Amino acid sequence: MTEFEESIAQANYAWGEITAHTLSILGVNKVYFSPGSRSTSLVLAFERHPRIECFAVLDERSASFLALGTSKRTQIPTVLLCTSGSAVCNWFPAVVEASHSSIPLLLVSADRPPELQNCGADQTIDQEELFGSYPRAFHQLPLPTSESSDVQQLRLTLTQAFQKAIGSDPGPVHLNFPFREPFVPKFITPPSNLHSLETIVESTIPQKINLKSVGQAIKGYSRVLMIAGQYAFNDSIHHEIGQLRIPILCDSLSPLREKPLPNRILRYENLIRDPIFSQMNLPDLVIVLGPLPTSKILRQWIDSSNAKRIVIEPRGKPVDPLTSPSTSFQIPYQCVHEIPFPLIEDAWLNSWLQAEQKIELKMERAFAKELPLFEGKLARLLSIHSPDDTLIHIANSMPMRDVEWFWKPSSKHRRLFGNRGTNGIDGTLGTAIGIAHQADFPTYLLTGDLAFLHDSNALLFSQQFQGSLTVFVVNNQGGGIFQNLSVTNEPEFEKCFATPQSCNLQILYKSHQIEFIQTNNWKKIISLIEKPITVGIRIVELLCNSRKDKEIRNRLLSINS
């Protein structure tokens, strides 16, 4: 190695060390990386740092959803690291999901130097602004140098990236690092001033909260309905929220589903499907906290109700897809109970609660029956039998709707997760593994067969996995949600929409040395829920019939007050 090459390698090594050290000070403690050459300096620095854990993941796409799941649980930015070229492109679905669902991620990509750009060099694409508007910020780093001013600028950039990732609207931030070869010096000389450098932290200006303006906007209304989205509410104020004489309709992932609130409403799908109840209990004001639930029936009812609609979204982003007009306020959820609410009609809350109790009683009787092979019963049993404080990740499509429709009210303080940013099936298993990895409590995943197979590569991480994950796979040989489409009777339906699969899941699990149980015995399933696996991953497959499930769902959702 020439003296010039050694100086390049020394700068590369120092750049990696400074990056790892700075991010560690800021709070980063986990890195998911995929093997590659161009990212060598960064990988070695993270791997050798005493306060950072690194996890090698063969597939960049799986790595991105593992990182997403970890950040979703911890709300601390996880670093996602890979080499140059097409490797970075595999992050795209997770980046989009993280952006829409406000999950903090630090995307660290290695890149070719300027002289290898636009000349046909191997593993080289244009990585600048690769993810468009989805990241909260993009930073193109300069080539590594040993200049003190450049080192300070690197640390400032890393600090700004971290702060942007955890800001008022958290999300992914992309840092693109070009490197020249060689990557590893012959004689390693750690930066002499590494531990004396102070991280620059910008002060944040407190958000001005004008609760009076909200109070003025809702003044004079007496039939107020509140809808708690998936991020509402904070644990510390659920008691105050429960004192409001307002019905609170809880999203499938809202923490209020697990709080003993006297005014929460979970059976709103049944209530609104009842033409008498839905007409007699029209609100004059709807307060929506964050994104709306998935229920189309609820959305249509709100849209056609002529009620005034107030949207409260702390992130300051548009989340109202309805056609009727609404007014938005950027207010933290923990301040909602301080809003000066108007005088509520005496019988308003009781009419909702009494109807809810009647439906819940009828629902309880219906589920007490065997209901063999009905996949919706699995969501109900999870709500009843999963232990306190467990983590539960719900796949999109029918599992998410089954939780919304059939989850029994509880006070077990379990945390419900889902990739609701874009509502796709991308990365379902990887996200669940990321949530469960090194978590303090057992984790469950409720998923369909298509969502599971779409992300089965995530099982490659099973040998490194540290935690407890029980995966319930509802196998109805295809996309059960498509049974609700208008094309179900068309001859092309099975091939073009239902997409039936004939994969032998048992063989797939065996290849990964994962425990597999196939059962349709509800007592056995209850036992598996109540006693989760101590360490590792367990897969439980339930064979169902999507056409029959559709009939049972319609029957259960037609139960009225």
C-alpha cells in the first residue's frame, strides 16, 4: 500500500469511528447491516463500538423491516446500513412505511466516489435523493478527510440527522457516504480527539399550543364524538380522557383498547351498520385524533353525517381523506383533555354505552360457540388470553379488520402494532421479528398466509433472534380480503385476485429449524396463547376457508343493539 493509499484508508477508518461514536452519544444502540465491501469502514466501526450492537442480515429488504420493527417498539432511531448500488433500493418499501407511520430510522448507505459515478462502474447508481420526498432529510456526505473542520461538520450533520429523525414528525433520514479504496489501513490509528469532541445539540423551540382556538371551534355543540387513532393516547392521561362525557371510538391499534375507560367504544362497526342506531345517534361534532380507522362503514357514515369535523394531529401532517370539509389543529394528544369542551347532551354517552354493552354480550355468546375454522375467532382469543404487557403485531388486510371488529375490551396494557402507514403487506414478518428482538415481553404476530409468504426471507434472521415470537398464520389459501370485492363471481377471480398458494409451510419452517404447529383445535390454540414460547420463534398454522369466513363475519357484524 502506497503512502497515499494509506492516508485514504486512515481517513476512511477515522470517518467510520467518528460516525459510530457520535451516533452512540446521541442514543443509537442498534445497527442492522447487510454485507458489502464499500461499507467496510462503517461496519467495522459500528461492530467494534462497545455500546452498539450490530446484526448482520443477508437480505437488505429484510434488514430494513427488522430495523423498522425495532424502532417502532423503542422509538429510538435504528441504523440501517448497506453497501452501494441496488442494495440500497431494497430499503424502499420500509422507508415509505417509516415515513408514513413516523418511525425514526437512520439510513446509512455507502457509495462510490465522484470519479466512479456516471461511467458504468460496477455496483454504482445515483443514490442522491434516492428515496425522494419520503425521508425527513437527505445528507450527501463528502469524501473522508482528516481535517478538523471536516470532522466537526460530519458530527454536526450526524446530530442534525438524528434530531430530524426524532422531531415533531419522526421518520427516516438518509445519509449517503462515498468512500474511495482502500477501506482498511495497514496501521490503525484511532482519531486522537475522538473522546474530547462534544456533540452539538440544537435547542428545540417549544410548540405554541392554543387550546382556546380549539375550544372556540367546538363551542355550542352537544353531540360530540371522538375517534382515537392508532397513536392516541399517552398512558399518563387516559384517566382524564375517561372523565369526558364523550363516546370515544377506538382505532384497532389505539392504546385505549387496553385501558379501562368508561367511555370507550369498540363495537362501532356493528352500531353504525344498524340503520336505526346510526340515524338516532348522529353527532353534530366529530373530533378525530390522528388517522382514521380502516373501517369504510365508519368513514362513509362520518362523511355523510353533516357533522362538523375537527382533526387533531401533533405531527402537523394531513391525515384526513374524507371529502367533507374539516379543520386541523397541531396539538399534542396529552393536551386534548385540557380543551374547553362544550356542554354535552345528557343521554348522549349512555346511548352509545348501552348499545355497545348489548352488542358485546351478543358477541360474547356468539364466540362462545365453537365457530370451527373461523379465522376471526383467533383475534378474539388473542384479546382474551394473551398475557399482560405482551406485544402484538397485526398484519394488514383481514387480520387488522378482525382486531378492529372482534377485539374484546381489556385492561391488560398490551401494545398493539401494525404497518398502517401504507397498509401494505410488505415486511409483515420482518417487522414482527424486529419488534420482538431483544424485547422485554413475549411478542405475537397475527398474519395471513400471503403476507407471511411475501416476507418469508425474514426467517433467515431466526438464528440471531433473541426473544419470544409466536406467529399465528391464518392459511386460507389466498387473499381472504378479496372475497369482499365485486369480482368474486367472475371467472378470473381465483387467478387474478385470490392468488391461492400451495406452499407447504411445514417444510419451509423445517428448513429454518423453527418450531411448527398446525392445529384447528381452539383449546390447543388458547393454551399456545396463554403460554408463549420462552425463547425463539414458534409458528402456529390455522387452516381456514375464506368464503365461509366471509359469511360468519357478515353475520357477526349484523348483530345490533
